[in-house]
Amino acid sequence: MNDFESTVKAMGARLKEMRQARGLRLVDVAERAGIPRLKVIHVEAGRPGVAVASYARVAAALGAQFQLVPAQRPTLEEIGALMGDEHV
């Protein structure tokens, strides 16, 4: 599984948790989002072929929004330690 796939899987799982915590059914979220129930199922499953607009619609239907944050990257010192070179 690549980074993209793991990201959409995590997003889908989080959206499902939010739906369940709110006591909403799939059909409730589908109606609020204006998308078919099957599309909500695909979003919650983290299917990578689903348009990002569908993820955003489900999030909005749950009163949430997406926030982009920079990916964490190792420092030069961490890379040097991994490579066994302390003079990076």
C-alpha cells in the first residue's frame, strides 16, 4: 500500500468513526451529502478511485472539514543517523 492509499484509507476510517459517533446511518449521511449511499460506503472504505469531492461532501455532511498539513520529513541529523554518518 502506498502513501496515497494509506491516506485515503485513514480518511475513510475517520469519517466512518465520526458518522458512528454521531449515531447517523449511511443513508442519513448520503442524503446530507447529496450522494448515493453506495458512494458513502466507498468513501468509508477508503477506496482510492473515489473523487476527492465525495470525501469532502461526506466530511461536510458530518460537520467536518479537511485540513492540509505538511508531511513530516526527517531532519538531516536523522538521515545521517540512519545512514550511519554523523557528519551530515
